[in-house]
Amino acid sequence: NQIGNTTTLIDLVNSVTDADGKGIAGVNGTFFAAYSDMQPLGTLIKDGEVVHMANTGSTFSFDYLGGISVDPLYINISGGINNQWEWPNNWYAWNINHFYTDPSAVMIFDINYNGPRPEHTFTSIEVDKNSVTKIVKGGFHIPSEGFLILTNDNTMIDKFQVGIPVDYKTTYFE
């Protein structure tokens, strides 16, 4: 139920119980780096929310009528500051809930992430209840009602200040 957790498929199916009964089948959501950091290698969307983003390969999906499709899906992450989404108040991220060591990466982590929290030199921008609460070098605290931005991009870091409203949105394209 979180990025970074693993279990057998049968245990995952057996753990699902709702008003209609127990789970009877399961689908592996994506491949993951089983021999290193256990991070998924694909895109995962749960209940309409992007919980992990890779922008590679195809996405297996169910529509509201029960139809199935396998298609390429690309996601754009755009952020806004002070409820404005245009320059100079816009920002972007590479991904959601996937740690990169690339110094030019811009990453978002939210409560769906339970993967590795390695030591790093990125600037951590904590956003809780849509407001910046903390900006520090290093650190990996994900607010329970918000998200964490990790980046070394000084142009982007300079846009954020403690107390300002910050949010992001995802858009899909083929």
C-alpha cells in the first residue's frame, strides 16, 4: 500500500477485504529494482492519484466500465506558488516518489512513499497543508498532510519561502 513496501502477490490479494468480500485476483503493478533500492520502475496511479511516476513504458489501466487498456502514458508535473501557475511563480518536478541521485533532479515525495531515505545533499522543501513549512539542506521528512520537494536547482530553490502557498498538479498526455 506504499511505494517501497514489498510482499508476495498472494499475500497482497489475501490482504484485500472490502464490503464485497475478499480479493480473488491481483495484478503486479510494475517491475521494481529488486536487487538494489526496491523502487518501482513504472508509473502507478491509485484511485486517480499518481503515486509513482516513471514516464517510461506502457501503463495498464482499467476504466470506469471495467475496460482494460495498455498504452503509453506520459505525465507532466507543474507547480504553482502563491496560487499562480505562470512564470515566475511556476515550478516543475521530474517525478513523484522516486529518488534519483542526479544532482539536477527535482523530486516530489508524499505519504505514499515508504522507500529508502538516503543521505543526500539536496535542498528539502517541506510543504504541509499547501504551505512551505521548512527549507533545509539534506533531510527527508514527508509531512503527513503535504509533500516534500528535493532539488539542487538554485533557480527553483530561490522561488520558495517559508509560509508561502505551494501546490502541484499532474496532467496526462500521449
